[in-house]
Amino acid sequence: MKVALLAFSVRGAMGQYLEALVPPLSKYLDFTLFVPEHFKGTIPTKVVRFPYGASKAETLKRFLDLGQARALWRKILAEKPNCLYLFNGEGYPWALLLARWAREEGIPLFLTLHDPDPHPGNVWEAANALLRRWVVPLATSVHVHSRVFVDKARQLGARDVVVIPHGSFADRFLRYAKPNVQREEGLVLFFGRLEAYKGVDVLVRAILALGGRRKALIAGPGRLPLILRKAMREHPSRFEVHNRYVPDEEAALFFQRASVLVLPYRQATQSSLPLIGAAFGLTVVASAVGAFVEDVPRLGGILVPPNDPKALAQVLLQLQPQKDQKERVFGEHLRELSFDALAPRFFAWLAGRGGV
């Protein structure tokens, strides 16, 4: 079975997801991967790169070019695929064209709906959310990561919905774990791109309310509001901030040093972080939003009300380290959520719903 797998977004976690999923799945399927030219991942399959754009404005201009969309479609057809798997970008302008052309050619379209609800405050995602309403109904089948999003996918017009949980690519970071790194009791880690919906301000207010009894390590690129930067500068003993891109090796060190991973999001779909944190033996504390309501409790983590610094502070203060967390979680959950274990489910989805 030949699959044309198309991903429009390959930076950050999306690229990591591809690198984790495709190798085990390629044992079952013959893949050609279509990705933007800046994709640097190493994947043991045929990779076709297409021009993308150095800026958002240039990228948007390119995606409004019908000729370049046709050129990409000709490359896809040249592979004679049994199906087209749109891994992400279902709201991009080309996605609607490709979905229609696939239907005309009788090629089944499969797609993964990573963000059934767009993250607030992101204009690009809001625009994508409008366009995908014409793409999702054209899909043979739609994949979501949690049961909580099945109804939303159907509301968007999905005719068939399957649930396959988010896999773990903790190994990507565990390989850099170093011996004899001292875990700092009470050190709370916030890791990832800094976006308003992720509730960094909620964490800052919770740490300030604890009066120095907990310290936060905040690491990731993005813009922090001036008021938060000022508050953290005034309390340097309570905050360690690395406001930049953090390579995997340094991220592993942060996970080793911390005792708690906190995800104080106001809104969420799903995230790779709970599994990564659990793999390093951290207790995961997250807002009760999105797929966190399923993912976090099964890892022995704790849910807190969203946008509630007081509740978050109380949990962080009362939390006791779980010394056996890493071993227990690996034994019960992480193996079943490895991509090696999930690959047969992806194969059954693609092969069993018109992909052959």
C-alpha cells in the first residue's frame, strides 16, 4: 500500500511527531513524505520537499499560487498513491484544492485533526479554522487524539472519526539524560513555546503567591508580556527564565532538574509534554482542559481548574514527590503509547477505511 503523506507544518513538535511516527509505520506501508524545504528531520523513506517561504507573508503568497499547488499535486500523482494522508494543515489554501483533486482522481483522503479548536490569540490558526470547514467533509476518515474531540470533528463535517492517542517521543529527550544530575525539590518546570493561551501568567501569579516556597523554571521561545518580565526580574530567586529556543539536550537537563511539570493552559487540544515529563519521573500538573482530562490522570498526574492561580499554588505546595513515578508510569502506560505500539493502529486506520 502506497501512501502520500503531506505535512505543511514541520517545525517544533510537528516535526518531532513525524520523525517518531513514520519510521515504525513504514514497516507496514510504503510512504512518500511531502514536506516543506526547511524540514531537517531524518526519516527512512522517500522525502519530496517543496518551496515554502522565508516569512509568513511570503508563505501566504505562495499558498495562493494555483500553479504551485498544481505542481505539488503532479508530484503526488507521480507516486501513484493508494491514499493521501494530510498529516496537518487541513486549513491551508492548498489543502482544499488537493482534497478536491484527490476526490476527482478517486484517491481517499485521510487527515489528522490536531487542533479541533484553534488556539485563541493566533490569527493564522483562526484563518485555518475557517478554511478547513470545506476540507474536513471531503475526508474519507479523520483522526483525533482523544475521545473528547470526536463530537467536535463531527461538527466540522467529518464522516468517519477514529481515535488514536498521542504517542510518546520521550526517547528523543531521554537519550540526553546525564547521570548524577541532582533533582531540585520544589522546582516547577514550564517548557515549550510561550503563548498567551498556555497560562504562563497563571504560573507566575501562583509562584509569587507561594512566597519563595517554590521556584519556576520557564523555558521556551515566544514573547512574555512586560508585566510578567518585570515581576520575574523583581524576584530572581523564584524564577529561572530561558526565553529562547531550547535544544533537546538542554531540555533533557531541565526535565532532570525539575520535580514537577506544570501545564497551566487556559485552552488545549493535546500535547507531547505530559508523556515526556512522566518519562523523566516528574509529576504532571495541568489544567483540566482538552485532552489533558484523559492524558494526565492516566499518568498519575493532577488536574487543576484553568485560570486559577490559587488552586495551582495549593497543589504545588501540597505535592509530595513520587519517587517510583518513572518506573510505574513506564510499566503501565509509556510502552503502550510508544509509536511502535501505535503504528498498527495507524495502519489499520489507513488500510481499513478505503486506503487500499
